[in-house]
Amino acid sequence: MSLYRYLARRLLLLIPLLIGISLVSFLISNALPADPTAANLGERAAADPEIVQAFRDKWGLDDPLYVQYLSYMRNLLRGDMGTSIRSHRPIVDELSKYLPATIELATFGIVISILAGIVFGVISAVWRNRPIDFIVRIISLIGVSAPVFWLALLGLIVLYLRWGIVPGPGRLDARVIAPPNVTGMYTVDSLIAGQWDVFRNALAHLMLPSVVLAAYSVGLITRITRSSMLEVLSQEYMNTARSKGLRERHVILRHGLRNALMPVVTIIGLSYGNLLSGAVLTETIFAWEGIGRYAYNAARTLDFPAIMGVTMLIAVVFVVTNLIVDMLYYFLDPRLRYQG
């Protein structure tokens, strides 16, 4: 099967998937036993029937559910994700404002997850049942079982308040001016502007929240890598490679790790989606102006257009991530290239 045909088949499968996600998300959002009128109008305004009716007419809250959904999808196909009830600004503008901060945080998190998870997993498998294996397994167990908010608070109390070796919440120190906006990611924008002091400050602020956010993924990738490597190391072709006189490091990295990567790639793809969508607690605790805090505020005020916007954005991220994983499968597994 050619690469283009493989890619076209995957893209066609995405269309019904995204429509299904939008329908389920819309139904769940509107099934909540709460009224956005009271959440967005003041107490005095909510007591005036005329103001309440005008609010409901403006946002189409009295229309049948299927009319609201079809109207939403019609606008979505034109690239219009609606207007926020809370801020009265287009959802697209608000998402484009908050998304870069989350992408920056999640990308640093997934890089930490990949590097630490694969290295820990390989070390644990190669030195199985030795002290280093037990240490790595304890670290991975803590990573997958410790709550994110607990790790975040512990990190802030110990590393920031007590030892002072990491900066406090926020993306920059209060005295530091943000770099000119190009991508919205401070580390990238400061590099483009050549502002090295801003880059160092932004990078320092990224470290603790990205490590906290990555903790679960590190534990998960470590476990999957260890399990996959143990299976590969027991295969006959590994002994054959050793019998040819190849160095042990070459045998493990080239013949072992390469063949053990298939399940790891799947987990990495899912982990990146989880990091993007699961940053609500981390961003709230670290005062990080990203999509997680935006989603939290939208849910708190029952801002349905904003909730749908965030949901569809996260869905697209997951879909694109899985598409990239499928493409990596194509290059890692030669059998896919010969399927009809």
C-alpha cells in the first residue's frame, strides 16, 4: 500500500469520528441540569424577566436542540466556532490566545516523558531484578499513581517556597516583559527576538509545571518500554546479533529498542493528547494562562460555545496525534507497506 493511499484511508475515517465527537459533546453540554442565564447575568439582571428573555433569544437557548446543533455545525464548517457568552469575543480568537501556552507546556512535558520514560524503561529491562530496576519501578509507580495536584503543591512548597531553586507560578517573573508575540510561546518568541534573559526566565518557569504534568506519562512510558524490551530481549534474533560479534550497546539500541518501539509510539501519541487536554489542574495551580484554565472558567460560567470550542479543539488534537502515530506505524512496520 502506498503512503498516499494509507494516508487517504486514515483521513476518510476521521470525518465520521469528528462528527460523532461533536454530536456527543453537544448533547452532554446541553444535558447539564444548569442554566447559563443565571451564571452569566448578574443577580439583579437575572431577576428581570425581560432581560432574561432577551439573553435567551440572543443565544438561541430556547431553540430545539437539533436546531442549535445544526446551526453550530453550519457555522463550524465556515470556520466560525461561535462567540463566548462570557466575554462576547469569537471563540477562535480566544483559543488562539490561550492555546500556545498550553502547547508550550505540553510539548516540554512530552519531551521529558519520552526521554525519561524510554531511558528508564530500557535501563529497567536490561538490568532486570537488580537494584536499579527496583528504583526505576518505584519511580514509575509514583508517577502513575500520585495525583497531579499533590505533586504540584509539593513541588511549589519544597522547591519554590522552602529551597527557592525554581521560580513561582506564572509564565514569567513580574519584572520581566513578555517578548514580541509571534507564536505565543515565550521560549520560542524570546529566541526569535534574541532576548536570552527572557528565554532563560521563561524556561525556568516551564520546568516545574512541565515535570509535574509529565509525571504520569513518564511512569506509563517507562512501564510499556520495559515490558516491550523484555519481550524483545528474549527473542532469538537478539542472540543471533550477539553471535555476530556486535557490541551489546549496538544490539540493545538498534535491534532491541527499534523493535520494542511500536507500543511505545502508541502510548506517546495518546500521552501528548492527554497532556494537552489534562492540563486543567496544573495550569490552575501554576497560574498558567493556557487552554486548561480557559476550559475551567468556561465550565464554571456554563459558557457552552466556549466549552464546545475547547472540546472540538482537544478532539482535533487527539485525531491529528493518532494520525501521526499511524504514519509512524507505516515507517516502523514494513508489513503495512505490503498490505493491499
